[in-house]
Amino acid sequence: MSIQDMNQPSFEDLELLAEVSQLLKLLELDKVLDRVIMLAAKSVGAEQTSLFLNEGQRIDWQHIFTSRDLPLDKAFKVVNRVLDDGFAGWVMRNKQGDVIYDTENDGRWLVFPDDELVVRSVLCVPFIYEDDVLAVVTLSHSVPEHFTSYHLRLMTIIANQATTAIHNAQLFNRIRSQQRQLQTILQAMTDVLIVLNENGKLILVNDSATELLGLDKV
């Protein structure tokens, strides 16, 4: 009987969890999500992985990763249908992960017309921060019963660790976006704007001030 069969973490699992902990060093949201997807697939041997990210109470359509190569308009319809009636939506509403051992025997798995992707086993987990679902990751395989309850427990641990990294990256992304918007507004002002820090060092000059002072625009 293997260590995994005994429901004990293997050395590879412990190495994987150590890799997940390194996500906290990343602040770029895209890099964090790419890394989460890679580590999730690696942890359970998934063939396909998709991720839906929430921003507040809305889907963040700039950060949607699907296992199907679909044009944007069709992806919009598919994702909305999955979140309304599919497995990922069930996981998001119930705020708990689950396994579909065979998609042919579970109505939560939706099959779309002309879908050539063969999926028979699915694992899906939420990333929950202070009772809010930040993201949902769905992992699939073409062989029935590929995913087990052990995989679900492992992915739940990974999700719990990775959630903080996703939350931090979302905050960083939001602050950076706000800074850019503020910079655009300040530069568009016709009034002269010169900002100094507490040491008298110049930290911000808008275009009007630059023109007045005869400075070169950076």
C-alpha cells in the first residue's frame, strides 16, 4: 500500500505545498494565477484546468482561464452557463470543493454542443477569503474516477494557502490601477500642481507645472 493510499502526504506533496507557499512572494496578479493553475494541475495530474476569478461580487473577465479555446463572445456565454447551472457554479454557491467521479453520472457537469473535449472525472475547489469566494479552479481528466477524495483534500489545502496570495495580488493590482487613474487625472489638470514630500523633495509635477518651469517631460 502506497503512502498516498494511506491518506498520508507524500514527499512530493510536501514539496508541492512548499512551492505554493512561495506564491506570497509574487504581487503580479497574472503571475500568481498562472502559478496557481500550474501547481493545481501538477498536484493531481489534471489534463485540463480552468479558473474563474471574482472581483468583489462580479466575475473578473480579464482573468478568466478556460480549458476550451473559445472566442470571447462564446466564452462569455459558456462561463455564465457554467456558473449558473454547472459544477463550478455549484462549488461557488456552496463554498466547498467536490469531486465528480464520472461526468456521465452527475448532472452538475455540462456538455456543450460541438465540444470535442473529453471529460470524465472532475475536481473543483473554491478559494475563500473571509467567507468570500475569490476564485474557483476546476481540474478535469478524460478517465473516470481519476480524481479521489485524497486529491480533494490536497487541493483544498493548496487553495487555503494560495488564497492569501491571490487576495494580496488583487489588492496590489487594484492600488496600481487607482494610481494610474489618479496620475491621468492630475496630469490632465490645467492648474499647476507641484507635490513635495515631508523632506521637501519633489515627488510629483503635472504637465502644467512642467511647462511653467520649463522642465523636460519624462
